[in-house]
Amino acid sequence: MSKTYRQVFVSEQNGLLSLPPTIPPFTSPFPIQLTNGGTVNLAMINLNQTHHGMKQNCDGALLHAVINWSATFTPPPSISASSILNTAGYANVTFEFLKNGAVIYRVTQSATQHAIPLNQPTFLFTTAIPTYEIASMLFFNTDRCPCSKSAIYILRATNILLVAPQISVGGATTTAAVGAVTFLLSSC
């Protein structure tokens, strides 16, 4: 017996982000700020299967997400050529799929500060430096769900860890942000 699978579109929203700057200071144009230790819901799909003509006892749901995000490493305002970068900065973010409040899948990704030699004068680190990343998630949730009930799927960023670059003089900072997000669900 063959099954027919159909794609369900719950909602669709397109937006245009501004381009990154080409002259200093270089900052990320991404609008959703991530805070150290925080949790941010990025997208939600409320799947009420009876309203989408779905069969009883569907076999599962295929979840796919693509998250564009960035970490920006900013030197202290009064950095000098004699300052030394002791350790590079980085950001860790865990992206999760939740179904009805329970985590069903997670991926952790890091963005690190690049292109600056350690333990040498920080003449290359005189302006903010963004690093851009893309997290891709694909998960087939095989939990059988009676189709007379709804399921709420959430894509979120959590366990956010922002570590600032360590400089011999002054305090640098690390910030992180999320830009365009795609969150799709396909079900029988």
C-alpha cells in the first residue's frame, strides 16, 4: 500500500535584509539580537491537522530549518597598536526543534573570531569584525500523532554563550544576532 505525502504550508513570510556595510565599522545587519545565556523563539508552526485535510494517525513530520546568524567581535574604543590579542572571541548557540514544548532535536554551532594573529599587536583588530554562519537542521519526527489534535513546532536559539576576545589593554565585546530564518514542515 503506497502513501501519498503532501507538503503543508502553514504560513509564508518573506523579508529583505539590508546589506552588510562595506566601510568600517563593520556590523551585522541581522535584526534578532541574541543575549548571553538567553533563549529566543525564532519561528513557530501551529499544525492543526484536521484543518489541512490530513489523514488520521499520520506517520510523522519532516522538519527543516536554515538559520542565518552572525557573531560580531568589537575591540575596546581606545585600542592602541601596542595592545595584544591574547585569546580570540567566539559565540556558541544551540538551535532546537520543539514539539508541544518538548525538545525533539538540537544542533550546536560556533562562530569564532578569525584572521587576527594571537599574541601580536592588534593592529588588525581596530574595528568590529562580524563572522557569518548558517545553521541547517533536518529531522524526521516519527512520533505518531492522532490528527484530531494539533501540534505546535517551535524553532528556537538557546544556550547562547558569547565570549569576548581577551586583549592586554581594554575590554572587547562579542555580540550575536539572527537574520533570515526558514522553517518548513512536511507531513503525510
